[in-house]
Amino acid sequence: MIGSPFQSDQPLIIERSCLMRFHDHAKSALPHEAAALLTGYDHHITDLVPIEVMATPETFSLSPQLLLQELHKICERKQEWIGLIHSHPTMPPIPSSADTTGWHYPMLSYWILSLAAEPAEVALYRWIENSWRNYPYEVK
Ligand SMILES: [Zn+2]
């Protein structure tokens, strides 16, 4: 149910439609941050599940209960949870200190879409050896 997308040592692949859907979701949540779960298999992200969060313009937090409910549905669809994407309405796509304290799944991918620039920027990170490391990805 919980994937390990970095295990294969290959760039993660994300479907363009996932990024487009999240871009729309992030815009509709302005001025607050928004988030979504990324699902698929192995290192391929094929689907996106917007998730309701408690958010401000510079933070978001996931409800553990809601997360469990969504993970249950992902499991029923025989997919893996591969990562989380969230938006930065006015800041660049760099993890904040709130991102660091709020992220508890270092085996998964952590994506930030920044609406601060036009077009929006997307960056991928992994929490490893006590710091955020930027990773390459391919949009398909
Ligand atoms: Zn953030």
C-alpha cells in the first residue's frame, strides 16, 4: 500500500494530467495551500487524490484520520501511495520548516508546486539523511 518510489534508482515519472489537475486544485484553494496524494505503482505516478487539509497561505496539515480513509481507498484500487504534492501560493518550491516537521513518510516522494512564478514551478524532494534532497523527474 505504501510504495518505495526511490528504490529503483530511476527518475520518478509523473503523468502530465496529474500536474494539471493539481494546478487547478491549488488555484481553487488560493490564498491557502492545498495538497493531494499521488498514487500509482513503483516509480510511476498515474493518479492524484486531492485531500482536504487544514491550511494557511504558508502551511498545511493533514488529518491522520482522513489520510487513513484515503489510503484505504487507494489500497482497494490496488494502487500504491507514492507521494504527496502541495502548493506554495507565494513562495518558491523549496520545503519550509513546517514541511520538515510535518512530513513523516521519508520513503515517499514530496512534491511542491509553486504558484509564485508563471508558469508554475514543480520540484521533487526526498527526505534523506536529515535533509531535503532535490530529485529529477520526468513528465509523461
Ligand atoms: Zn510547503
